[in-house]
Amino acid sequence: MNKYSFLDDYSEGCHPDILNKIIETNLIQQTAYGFDEYSNEAKQLIKNKMNNQDSEVFFVTGGTQANLIIASSILRSHEAIISVDIGHILAREAGALEATGHKIISMSSKNGKLDTQIIQTALENHSFAPHMVKPRLVYISNATELGAIYTKKELEEISRFCKENSLYLFLDGARLGAVLCSKYNDLSLEDISKLTDVFTLGATKNGALFGEAIVINNTKLVQDFNINIKQRGALLAKGRILGVQFLELFKENLYFDLAKRANDLAIKLSQGFTSKGYKLLDKNQTNQVFLILPNSLIKHLEKKFSFSIWGKYNERDSIVRLVTSWATDEAKIDELIKSIDLI
């Protein structure tokens, strides 16, 4: 029997509107390498959403690819990256950024977030020049690997600290759609474009076949960026496929509608468990739900459903992650919740 998956938010293909647009435009000749009319229009739509015409937008296929392109392009060989120890670039990217020659300075954090005190500690621990790498890029992900989101006040404080200390601020937005549509969020795309040097706007996890937008807000970092994309094997000849997808997502409100649906389903899922007495690891802020469940219940649910076991909580319980997406079948959430009572 096939298990229904709550492992991630990219197990399905893409939203039908995107697929239909790809088919509709399939035989229309376009300029290659991302200079097609669809990509140009999509980039303009994103700039309009940010209310920032000075930023530059580049499309690539995936999150890890985007991250290593950004780091390798804007850092000198001796410059390093500050990240929390569970940051995606440390825990989930097979050393991709470090393979470009840049050390990642790993810092502990209780909730997966960086703050100015943690960043200051990293600077102090690497101040023995010229014998140590020089911290230069601050990496944060919004949402974090634990599903937490940054408030506007938190991002403003980090942005101010980075400017005062000549650090670049990079926000990994692989799940930024879910963040922007969270009931706990007070950040806008305009805020993010003003407060970061560079950020990514993820579509792979929000309705696209594949695709991440790299948004560079610090104009000093734009020069030759496209050359580095090419050098890293990320400049698609048929870049139109990326452009069409982002165009469809942003021409109206599809990007945000899909993210909101994923969040709403996550709330329903988390409430289904908490109503039966089970606890969340932390409050559910986006489409990732972290639960503390008895190992016996986990084994029972695994017979019909797939999800991630993040680690041991105690001798009796473990932490699990369930992820909803724009395409999650709501009936399967009902079935999952009902399964709890059948143990």
C-alpha cells in the first residue's frame, strides 16, 4: 500500500496553471539564457511586489544551487559565513558552500534563529587576524529549519548590526511564501528587500516544478553575478521555463494563495493533534508542524503515512515533522487525525 506523504512540500509536480502556461507558450520562440519575455516580465513583477526597482533578480533551479552561487560570487577566498548549527547550508547541503572554499562558522541557537549577540560572539571568536578566516556573510533562513519566523524587529536589528560591522546579510527564503502568509508574520517583501543585501524567493516548495529567485538588493554585488551563474552550470539555455513559472505565480496572487493554503492545512493538522492531548515542539508558524509523539504512536502512523523523525525527545517520545503543501489532500489530514484513535 502506498503511504501518503507529509515528508515535504515538493512531492507533487506543479500547480495546473503553471503547467498549462508552459504548454500554452511551448512553441513560441524566445531568446535563450533567461532573456526571454516571460523572465523579463516575471522579474519586473517581483520588483513591483517589493516596491524596489533597484534590486536585480536572477532565476536558478534550486535552493542549494542558489546558496552556493551567492556565497561564491560575493565572498573573497578568506571570507567566511556565519550560520546557526542547524542552518540548511550546514545540515542539508552536503558541504556545497564549503566546497566553494568558504568556511561556515557554526553557532548554537535555541530556536534556529541568529541574533546580534550570537553574531557578535562569532566575530569575537574570529578576530585573531591574519590567522583566522574573516566573517563576512551572515546567513539566516526564514522560515528556519524548525519552522520559526523572524519578526520585523528582529530582522531590523540584525540588518543594522550587519551594516555597522561591514557584514553582508543573506536571507534564505526557500519557504518565504509560507512566512509571508503566516498569521505571525509582520514582514513584507518590501521590508526584506530593504533590510537584506540578498535574499532568495523560493518557488520549488510553493507550487512550481522548480525554481528559486535570487534577489540582490546591494547593487555592489550585482557586477558579473550572471557570469558566476554560468560558471556554476546554472544558466539554463531554456531559462524561459523558469520565467514562465514565476510569471504565473506573481501575475496575480497565486504565489501567496498557495502558501496560505499550505499554512491553513498545517494549522488544521496541528490542532488535530493538540486537541487529543499531544504537544507541539513550538508554536506552529508556517507549513511545518513539529510534534512530540510517543514512539508507539509514530510506529502506528507510519503504516499509512510518511513523515520525518527529527530525533529523540526522551525515552518514550520522539520529535516528528509533518509538512503540508499547496497540494495536500485535506481528506488525508482527516484520515491521519482519525488514525490516532485507532491505536
